[in-house]
Amino acid sequence: MESIKLIKEYIDVLLDSDVYLLIISGPPGIGKSSEVLKHIQEMGYVEGIHFIYETGYMTPLAMFRSLAQSRMLDSPRLLIYDDIDSILKNKVSVGILKGALADVRGVRTVSYQSSTSKEKNQSFNFDGRVILILNDILNNKAIEPLIDRGIFYNIQLKKGELEIYIENSLASMYPTVNAKERNDVWDKIKIFTELENFSFRTIKRAFAFYKTNKEGWYTLFKRSLNKK
């Protein structure tokens, strides 16, 4: 899928320029996270040594601490924040990230002001890079200042693009399932790719049903889509 492959090119630019932020936005379950991590690891970077991967709920303080922790990494000192859309609606979190990305006279200063935590009135200079992987930013006005500070890539799938990408990925996704079985399952479920919520997660659910009930899996799958 061409739109997914472009992720690699944007990561290359991020890691080889004076740009410090890459925002990747797009529908959930289309492979954004897996493509980012795959390319980073193909480049020889190791989690915990060269990059930190954070996902799910995160407080502003947790973000401040992860940025601070990244100073212990080897270059490129990369922070990948995945599926943290909600925290980016928090002005404190956005402010912390703005500090990490605002290059003022060659220095990017991250600050955390608090009257309750041990980190109150703490600050440090940040020299890493950040990738944000988001599902939906259309209604998030708070993130607009961040978009201006880096590369923003909003994935918009063309008709049939997801179907082709899935077909090319099935063998690597399910290497223990023989080719005939993979094709049989895919032939039955690809008619649902036009559904708004169809994604790689839908594929995983179909194959989970197939592995546990080869006779009745399709009925279970259709019911999981609320189809009769």
C-alpha cells in the first residue's frame, strides 16, 4: 500500500534532518504502528537502546519522564508515542512537547511545573526526536501547534488500497497457515473491506475463528460484524 510505504520515507527524513517531529495520522488498524516499528528495527535500532515505545494512556508527568529518560539512549534518541490521542487534548502535555521541539538558539528545553510532584519546577534540554502515531486528530485543535513544528502525514486510503495491502501481507502474518487455507479465508472476507471499520484487526479476528472452528468460523465472523 503506497500510503503506508511512505511512512518509511518520512521516518528517513526525520532521522536525517533538523526536523524533530513526525506525526502520522490515519484510520485505526491499517498497520501504522507495525510499519513504523518494522522500519525502525530494519535500520538497526533497538528498543531500550536507541528508542522508547510508549502506547496507551499517559499523564503529562509520564510524558515528561519519558522525554527525560530518552537522554540516556544512544542516537537517534527516538520517542515513539502510539495511540495517545486523548493525552494530546491536554494543554500541559502539548506544552511539554512544544518545549521538546522548539529549537531556540540551538536548545530545546522541556519544563514541568508542579506544586505536588517530585519533578516540580524541573527542566532539561532535549536532543532527541519524536514520532506520534494517532488515529484521529480532526477534532483536536490542541495539536495544531505541534503540526507546525514537524512533518504531518495524514493517511487517506484509496479505494481498494487496503485490500491489496492485506493480500500482500497475509503470508507473513500467518506463515503457519497453508496458502490454500489463507486464500480460502481471504476470499470469503474480502467482500467486507468496504465496511468503514474494516482493518487488520478484522482479519485477525477472522483467522482466530478459523483456527478454532474451521467448520463454523464464517458464521462466527459474520456475527462479529453484526451481519446476518
